[in-house]
Amino acid sequence: MSEPTGAARRRGPFKVGDQVQLTDPKGRHYTFTLEAGKNFHTHKGSFPHDELIGAPEGSVVRTTGNVAYLALRPLLPDYVLSMPRGAAVVYPKDAGQILAFADIFPGARVVEAGVGSGSLSSFLLRAIGDEGMLHSYERREDFAEIAQQNVERYFGAPHPAWQLTVGDLQDNLSDTDVDRVILDMLAPWECLDVVSKALVPGGILCCYVATTTQLARTVESIREIGGFNEPTAWESMIRNWHVEGLAVRPDHRMIGHTGFLLTARRLADGVEPPMRRRRPSKGAYGDDYTGPNAGGGTPRAEG
């Protein structure tokens, strides 16, 4: 049985072509690709790549300036934060939430719109495996080229489960019986009609948006179009902790807001979603509201 794409690059001694992440005594990271006969240079001296080729992961190398560096392969979260960017990347904390709450499983058929620099594509491909299908759509050709290079650099080759199309999702989507749809774009509400036709009953729509305005319009549009259960929206934040002896305290910095996530599940054809039992706050759909259902009263709220 052959190994999954990219698995051989994740274990064993360092080889030519492997990516290496060095960590200096202050915890700073330096990433490079191993090449025979080359040298790695820092302001603290240099050392030959050949010193790492054939060495086990977790080795320590010293530069000519006698500074020790720990050598490991970069994890995928490390890789996506350091890879070349065309557009902003989906942060690992959000990618992890998408993999979990969009329930990305091995063999899943997934459609992604808004490839950016290929961060989320890499996470999705590793989750669905070689037997799955990821069809990614990107409007900008320059972003698509950068994303393709980043994904192939991480896996070491083109991924057999990945198809990348340059163009708008709503104009080009031809996939059917899709298990999951991930929309990372400015106006996901513009794609809801074609997405609902592509998703299987029980399939999950997951949207990643940056602002409260986008979040509100996306949720209200999902309610208006029907065919989905009540959307769930959230954001996540990460705060590291400093632990040394009795000094246990939170770090002064944290990864705060990067984006909002929302999920909704496709209902069976012809099924109307149950009415919401919770009344919206007073004024939620008042005269100032201009989104979907404006002037039409409270959407699907019980009296």
C-alpha cells in the first residue's frame, strides 16, 4: 500500500529537498530547503546543509559562531505562516476550527472558494487524503499560481485530490454531490444558490468572513434562501501561557480576531426549516435594517 501524498516528507532522517525549521536560543525560527553543498548563513555564522542531510529530525547544529540551532521539520501551522503570500492566509486557529466544525473527513468531496495563498487548501488536502476531492476556485490568476506553488512545495508534488480552477465559483461550479463547501470570500451570499444545488442533504456550508457586516448579511441570506438549518456563527481567540517554575501567567500578546466562521447544514429537497423559537432583540429588524427580509417582518420567528 503506497503512502499518502507528502507522508514520506514528514518522517525519517533529513533528505535533500526537505524543509527544515531552525530554532535559535531566543525561540526565533528560520526555514530553508536542504540542498547538497549549500551553506546556511545567519548573522551568528553559518553551517553546511550537508551536516543535516542524513541526520535525524530533532538534531542540533552549531554555526561557525558556536550558536546552537535545533533542527526540525516545520509543522503545517508553521509552514503556512512562513510561506510566500499573494493574499492573506487562513490562520491555523481558524483552519483547525474549519476542519473540526465543518467535519472534514477522509475521502470527503469538498469545494473551496477563495484560495488565497493556499493555506486552507493544504489543511483540507491533508484531511481528505488522496481518495478525497478538493476543487478550489480562485478569481485571481496570480493568487492561484502562488497557492499552487505553496501547496506543491508542502506536499513535495502535485496532490492527486486537488483541482484548481481560476474563475468565479458562481459562474463555474459544476461539481455535484459535494459533502462540504468552504467559502472564504468577500460576498459568500452571492454563491448560496449554486452551493445549495451542489451540496448533498446533510452537507455542510462553512463561511469565513472578516467583518460583522459580512457575517450578518451571510446569515440573513442563508435564512432567506431556505434549504439550510439555522446557521451557527462564532470566532476563536488564542492566548499562550508562560510557564516557568512558579511564574505561570498569560502572555502579554494573543491571537485575537482574525475572522468569523459560520456553518449551516443542507436540508433534504423540499424541506422547510423549522421556525426559530427565539425572538430577535427588539429593533433587530427595525427601520434601519436594510439586509435580506428588510420590510418583511421577523424571518421565521414564531409569534
